[in-house]
Amino acid sequence: MHAGLTPDELDLMRKNFADNPFYQIAQNALTQTSVDDLTLSRDIVVRTDRSVSHLLDDWTVTNQKQSGRCWLFAGLNLLRVGAMKAMNLKSFEFSQNYVAFWDKLERANYFLEAIIDTADRDIDDRTVAHLLRDVANDGGQWNMFVALVRKHGLVPKSVMPETQSSSATGRMNDILRRLLRQGARDLRALLARGEGVDAARDRKREILDVVHRVLCMHLGTPPKQFFWQWTDKDRKFHRDGELTPLEFAERYVTLPLDDYVCLVDDPRESSPRHRTFTVDRLGNVVGAPPVIYLNVEIELMKHLAMQTIIGGEPVWFGCDVGKMFRRDLGIWDAQLYELEALYDTRFDLTKAERLLYSESAMTHAMLFTGVDVQDDRPRRWRVENSWGEKDGDKGFYTMNDSWFDEYVFEVAIRKELLPPKLQDALTEEPIVLPAWDPMGALAG
């Protein structure tokens, strides 16, 4: 057998295609119609009811626009539920721009510290190459969100509103990448000359001063304190007066952020169940607790998420958002598109294999705000996205339970809900996955 494609083989491929009438009809259809429109399962669409037995949301959705801040939006959407209750407001948003500002600055420092720490490695070392490729992105993880709130607090959206660059981060991120990669060059050169870590950190502070300047220009200057007053939904006036962002968070974050753990479904054979994991070089705030996952079975993840919603609290989660998804309808289902029937082939990678072969990874974070339960099992899930009100049910989407099995990877759950053995597992030293592992993809 030849390694290359021979003329005979090409002729056989052409003949096999030409001799099948169905393939010809499919060609006629696909050259004029999108594959998603052609293969969308009418049966699944008709059977997908948006109603759920346990519904929490009575608010409008947010909009991250042309940015990758889903994890921040999902985290703040979770926290605003308690804030609205505490302030008796029908509608309220924390400033996503404020938290994103501090994430960008903290992550620049985290990146430069990683460059200092790896300066003795070759430039084409895989970890160094990953650091240089994965710089100044918008993504993040639950633990990174908590670290920002704990260090920098929160402010209302009206105090630090969105800007052009917060809503469309691409160009600003390009500028930050240029600055940080240039800074990485300087730090590696300085350390190669033997000038020491103290000299490197002096240079790092100069770089961060420029990063801070760029962020202030693009996003605005975050307030050290602000004046807060409001009229609630009963038309009663309230005044808190001058508050710092940390004081505001202390007053209006009603959830115990430190009491949550991230459960993941990582079915790869190399990832033992009931063990904790972390990803090398994954974080934003230097000195904050690391990003930790506890690997559990998908059925336990679903059960605890369901119980949390029944108990009255939404659930932050991470998933591979674009698979088997119809955006305008706002529907996820594992069999939403009949691709195998169209292409006369099989798509049979398992969830573990999709991770191994780079076919799947966490790409988006959202909030579960409802669940439809029958016989103590979930049938479908209601999802608060952060893509505005245009699609789905005014920005709320429906996830059939089959999709949860295949494409949901992570949920943030209160530790107290875990069985005792799994609570004990949280105290074990985590397994360290490499920096490029797909379990870190949400921060990309």
C-alpha cells in the first residue's frame, strides 16, 4: 500500500460517491442549505418543552457581547441573586468591567511571575511555549473568580459601566499580548545575564505599570470607593453612603464563596475518580488558593446540581457550549443534529476520547437556574446564558439531560453537600495536570 493517494484510489472515491443517489441528493441540498438546518432533528425540537418543575429565575439576562468573560458573568449572575434580595431590587448587576479589569492586571502579574519562574528553561519548552501562546485571554475558572472577589471586592455596574473595549476585548487583548510577550523577552534576557530575581521583579513592576495604564485607558479607572444609594422595588429609598469595593462585597455577597468546590467529570483512564486535580500554571492572583477540581461521576454531579436548584440556589457550570447546540432556538441535546444519517458514517468518540483527541474541552461557563425533575431524576435544565435576550427564551436556554452527560464538565457546589468520603478527598494533595491539559481550557 502506498502512503500517498493513487489515481486508482481517487477514481474509486469518485465512483462510490457518484453511484449513490442519496449522496447526490445530499450534495444538492448542502450546496444551498447549511448542514445545521438540514440535519436539525425536528422530533427533538418539537419534544423539547421549556417548562421546568423547579424554576428560580425571575430576572433578565446579561450580555458579555464580543468578549470571553463568560466565567465572570456566570459568577456575578450567581451572586446578584442574593444582592437583589438583600437590596429588594427587581434588577441589579455587579460591574463585570470592574472584575475584568482586575483579572487582566492580576493575570499579567501571574504570567510574568511564571516567566521568571521558568526562565531557566528553553524558549521552546512546552510549558514556556504554552505560557507565551495563552497570554492575555478573557477566560477563567471559578476559583479565579473567587480570588478576584476576595482581593478586590465588587461594585455596582453603574459605578464602573461597560466600555467599548470591555464589550469587544479583541483589540485590547492584542495590545496586552504585545506588551507581555515583549516583557517576557526582557525578563528572560535579564535573568540570563545573571542579574537575579530582584532585578527581574523591578522590571516586572515597570511592565505592570504600563499594563495598568493601558487597562485604565480601555476600561476606565476602578474606584477605590464610591457613594451608593438606591430606591427599591417598593419605592423605598436607601443610602449606604461611601463604601469601598471590599465593603460593598462584604455587605451584598450573600453566598459563602470559600465553601464551594468544583466537581468535574473527567472520564479519561489517566484521571482517577474521587481525587483532586489542579492544572499547572493555571490562575490569576499570585498567592491565592489554586484552581482545584474533584473528579466524580457525572450522575453525582447532576444529583448535587439538581438538589442545589431545588434548595433555591442557581449553579455555576462549565461545558463545551458549541456541540449539538441550536443558538436561535436555545436548545442543547446530544442528538440534536442527525449527522450520521446525512454523511452515512459514525461519530462515535466517547467523552473521554473527545478530551484525548482535542475534540472537546470546556469552552463556556453559564448558570443553571431551573431543572425539570421526574421520579427524582432530571429531565432537562434551564440555563441562564450571558449572550443577551435575542435567542432562546429571552436569553434563557434549554438543555436536555442527554447533553449534560456528554458536554457538561464542571459544576461549583457547596462542599457540605458532598458525601463524607469526598469531603475527606478534598484534603489530599492534588494531582498536577500539565499546563496544556484540556481541563484548563476554560481559562483560555
